[in-house]
Amino acid sequence: MFRFLKEFASERHADERVAMRWHIGHAVVYGVLILQYIGGIVWHLAAANRHRDAARKHDHVEIP
């Protein structure tokens, strides 16, 4: 298996269509991972804002 991977990584592919699919597949996977990472960042920033707003409400409770 390592021999296959080494040969595949050398860019001397016996089948260019397989190589094309390999590279496109990697691009798609990396794109999905990047989108998930960005989504995680956005979600955490929104959650931090919700916590900040809740903390402000808690701190500004009026005592009768």
C-alpha cells in the first residue's frame, strides 16, 4: 500500500482520470472542512454574544 501511495504522490499516474478524481476529491473534502471550521467560528462568536448579553441582564437586576 505504501508503494502505491508513493507512486501516486509522484504525479506519474498510470490513469490520469483516477488522479483527477483524487485531486478533486481532496479539494472537495478540504472545502467542506474549511466551511465547517468557519461555521464553528461563527457559532462560537454568536454563543459568546448570547452569554455576554445574559451576563449584562444578570448584572443589571434592579433591587427594590
